Amino acid sequence: IVLALCGLSQTLSKYAAEFVGTFVLVLTVFCCIMTGSGTWNALAIACVLMAMIYATGSVSGANLNPAVSLTLGLSGVLTWDVVIKYWVSQLLGGFVAAGCAAALFPAADLPVLAPAAGFTGVHAVIAELLYTFMLCFVVLNCAVSKRNNDPKDGNEFFALAIGFVIVAGGYAVGGISGAAFNPAVAAALDVHHWGISGWSAGYGMAEFAGAALASLLYSVVRP
């Protein structure tokens, strides 16, 4: 029985890591939007992502993003049953974070997922696609590539590189789409309104398209 429980614990640990890591990331997004500084929000979110990648990377791989899990599935790094279980864990983490945000802040003041004023849905979708592609491409090249990760001497810079994508993307297109780059973030920003809007669906499809494009290009540059 003890051995069986230990085996179950090891199996569940990676899904718990994805849940906790995504929860912390999404809650930080909410808190930054509500009380943070527009000058530093992207950096704060990137820092918490880097911290959670280092904290959970050795447990689950620290996807913390359904788009990242998709690109790893398409690249043969994760099996599809694990990808789906990661998606469930990540979305649950995001939804619980949204619930915590709803408890912390007045419901009427919580952010709404939508393109920024002066931009259309097309602009927002393009921004999400391009920077999610960039994020997933960096994950594949820095965290997955065997050239950068010798089995006996894996690199330690991968989380920094991934975090800097969030910094770059947050400042570059945060004023266009809000810079989600993560379907769990997009869904969480909608779910506190008691429903998933067309924007989170559109953002999610764009982000998944970016993840697929990253996997395709990765197979070209690192055959």
C-alpha cells in the first residue's frame, strides 16, 4: 500500500506542480493589472514566471501554459495524454486564481479580456499569435533542444530566456492585446465574469496556432 501511494504521489506531483505554478502566475497577472504599475507589470509577471519555472521545472517541466504543452506534444516531448492532463491542471489553476482575484478585488473593477482601445480583434489575434510563437520557440530551443541541454550538463539559463520573452512581449504588444500569450491566462480573465467570451476563445486559438507554428519551425531549424 505504501509503495502504491508513493507511486500515486509521484504521478500526481507533476499535475499539482502545473496547477500551483499556473495559479501563482495567473494570480500575479490579476494583481498586477489591479494594483501594479503599467511600467513594471510585464517585468513582475516575467519574474514570477521565471521563479515558478525554476521551482517546478524538475517536477513537471514547468509548462504553466496550455500553448507550451501543445508545442511540446507536437514536438514529441510529451505524450498526448499528459498534454491533456496538463491542460486540465493549468486551466484549473487559472480558474482558482480568478476566484481568488474576485475575492480580493471588487467584481466591477476586475479586468475584461479584449483588444485595447484603438485596436481591433485582428490586431489582438496577430499580436497573441506572434508572441506566443516566440515564447514556444524559445521554450523548444532553450529548454528542450539537446544541443543546449547535454544530458550530463543541462543549461540553467532557460527560465531567464523564457521570462525575457514575456518582458519583450508585454512591453511590445501589451497595449494591443493585453499580452496574455497563454490560454489559461486568457480564460481566467474571462471566467470571473461567469462565462467565457468570444475574446478568450479567439485569443486561445491564436495562441495555439502560434504554438503549432513554433513546433513546425523548430523541426526545421533543429531537424
